[in-house]
Amino acid sequence: MSADVNKPLRIIVFAKAPQPGLAKTRLIPALGEQGAAALARAMLLHTLQAGLDAQVGTVELCATPDIDTAAWRDVPLPDGIVFSAQGEGDLGARMARAAQRASEAGERMLLIGTDCVEMSACLLQQAAQSLFDYDAVIHCTTDGGYALLGLDRFDALLFSDMPWSTDAVASRTLARLGQLGWHTHVAEMLHDVDEPQDLKHLPVHWSAHAAA
């Protein structure tokens, strides 16, 4: 159990550039390439702003492709965030590199994507607070994945040989946290918006993006 209240925290946001044909491709049948990209952009900016508004630590955008490529040129990213590259490998390898980097810098971390429209400053603050009492915190999603994984330390077991993009990710992650003997807080269930049937979870004020 963590006890170092002075240990800094980093919110690491994993995201693809919100460009047509690159982001939210599973929503293209419902929204078209442009509509899916518009929603991806809105979700990205919403998530980054939630991270900044939480005021719990550094907000890092771990991007693919690299942030200095043309794919990001017209994306109005907010001031106050830092950037890193996801690099090569599957999602697990990319997440592991970022998590290990934060851990080696002496930081706690909240690992999030941009698929969850329920992400908020309050939720991030609560997750950060959990890491004062727990080794890990997780917000599972109804599709079997997770929207947030908060860690007080790094272990590659949480990211290697994981069945990404399946409904077994959250259960496998919880099992491995148990295997490590880490004290884990399982927080409220959330919803990702990845497939056309998930669009019903969008808040009313997001309807313009869904109807793009």
C-alpha cells in the first residue's frame, strides 16, 4: 500500500491523431470517416481538458503518429500538456514503455485513453486520491476493457500478452493485479464509445458530433 503523499502523479493520455480513416474507424459505418474523426477530435480535447482541470499532476499526451507530424498540425491542443511518442509494438508495449518511464521518474500514473465520454476532472481527482490508499485503481468498462488504470508502480505483467480489444482485458488485468498481490480499488463501471451501438452513451451535448 502506498504511503508517500509527496510522490507526484502523471496523467498519460494515449491517443491517435483524430484524422479521417485513422481514428474511430469502427464508427465509420455509422458516422462516415469525417464524422468519426470529428467525434474523435472532440473526445480527445474533452479528455485532455479534464486532465488539466483535475490539477493533480502533469498531463502527457502519448501520441501516434509522432506529435510533430502533419496528422497533428490542425488539432487545437490545449496549452499546458507535454508530449511523448507511443512508438512501436502493440498497445501493451506502448503502454508499458510510458508507464515504466513514469515509474522510473518516481511518479504515480493514471493511464487513460480518449474513448470514455464520462471521463471528468472529478473522476481523475478521485482516482488520484485512491492511489494514496491503494497500489492500483481501475475503472472497467461495460465492453470488458478499462477506461482508466492507475498505478503506484510499474510491472510489465500488466501489459504483456494481453488480449487487447477483447472483453477479457479488464478481467485479465484484475487477475494479474491479484497475482502481484497489489491492493486494488475497483471503481465505478464506465462506457467506451468504440462501436456504433455505443453511440447511445454519448451525452446529449455531444449529439452534434454523432450526427456529423
